[in-house]
Amino acid sequence: MYGSFVSRYGRSPRARTSALRGDPDLPLLLSLENYDAETKRATRTAIFDRRTLERYKPVEHVESAAEALAVCLNETVRSTGRAWQH
């Protein structure tokens, strides 16, 4: 899909962003390419070639109570899908 878009319209939508200026998804669209302002060239990002996220690794040790609280709250959201409420 990306390849056919590039062959039809060319790389880097930055030149065509005026039509999308108010669109809240514009940063997402622009994140598909690495743009070099000096050379005015764009290349596709790593997401097209390889995994960009690592598997989840649980926290096994913390140094303070504040870190423990942060981990606990993060784990609660991860397992329940909703934030802790008081």
C-alpha cells in the first residue's frame, strides 16, 4: 500500500500538508516517513521493515516506594484496562 502510494504521489506528504493542516491525524501520517530537511528527501520509517515494539517485560525490582506505586498503578491499568480510581 505504501509503495503504491509513493509511486503514484511521490514521497513525503510534507509538501501537501496544507490541505490536512487542521486534521488531528496529520502527525500520524507524517510519522510514516523520516524527512531530511537538508536534502529534502524522505525515507520510510522502520515500522515497514521490522518490529518496532518490544515484548512486555515485567518489573522485577524497584528502589523506592514511589517507584513501587508507579509500577503497581501501571500494572493495574494493564490488567484491568482502566485506571485506578479513589
